[in-house]
Amino acid sequence: MKMYVKFDFNALCKKVLDEKLKEQGLKYRLLNFGEVEFYESFTQEQHNVFKKNLEDYGIEIIENQKTTLVQKIKDAIVELVFSDDIIPVKASIYIAEKLNHSYGYLSNLFSEITHTSIENFIILQKIEYAKELIISNKQSLTEIADKLNYSSVAHLSTQFKNTTGITPSQYQKIVTKRRKAQSLVLNSQMLYE
């Protein structure tokens, strides 16, 4: 049997951070997007243990300011793309206002550190969200295109195909076929039990 699960990565990471910080008895408060403010200093050994505990979950402590700002850009993009509300401003304006820097500076920094553009990262996030929405099978491609702020289904399809190698319709068919195949396997297993 298979189950499809939607993740809220921000909530998941906050929960892991909170649990690991409590385990170490550190006094802190969680700020927005992966920022932690500590009320007291801690030893290098505590820092190393905490860092190792987070690595087990794929979370890393960012040690330099440029990398921290790039992570904040990524977090702002994920928030923008995966938001249930349609945000009525361009991504460049949203990111610049959210991080209180010029978009030109943020764009150059992002490219310098990640070797890709903010625009490409936004497209990748939109396509990942489109895949989730297609798998959930609750919305039409037109509704998905609207939700992700595409001008048309054709625009979504072009970016989807450029990113994944297949169109959203082909992806939908693959998902449907797999569900049917899994259903048949489950039904045949039930017959033999």
C-alpha cells in the first residue's frame, strides 16, 4: 500500500530544531526561517554535538554571512511558491522587500554562491510544487497554472517539459498508471490472503 504525503519543510525543520535544542538544554528562541537566537553562550563541544545532531536530519549550521543570506533567499522563494495565497507582486520585489536588500545585489550573490540564477531556482520550486499538485489530483492543470502564477497552461507545460523532460499531461498519465498498477497489486494480494 502507498500513501502520498505533503510536507511543510519549514514546520518540519522548526520541530527538529526545537527538539534538538531542548535535548541540549539550551536557552533560545526560534526566529523566522532557520534563525535561532541564544540567550546564553555555549561551549564548542555543545556546538559540535548540536551540529552533528542536525546533520542527521540533513540540516546544517551556516557559518558565513553570504551563505546565510543565500539560504534566506531560498527560504523566501519556497515561502512564495508554496504559499496557499497568491502573492500579488513580482518575485523580485517580494524577495528584495522580504530581505531588505536590492534585488540586483541578491541576484548576484545567489548566482555567485549557487552557480545558478534566482529565476532558475524559482522555476525548479514551481515545478516541484506542480508535481505535488498533480500527484494530489485535486486541481486541473489550468488551476495549477493559475496557482503558480503562470500566464497559461502552455507556459507551465513548456517550463515543466524543459525541467523534467515530459509534459504535465504525460506526468499525470504516469501517476495515474502507477496508481492503477498499485491498486491491482493490492487487490491481488488481498485475494491471496
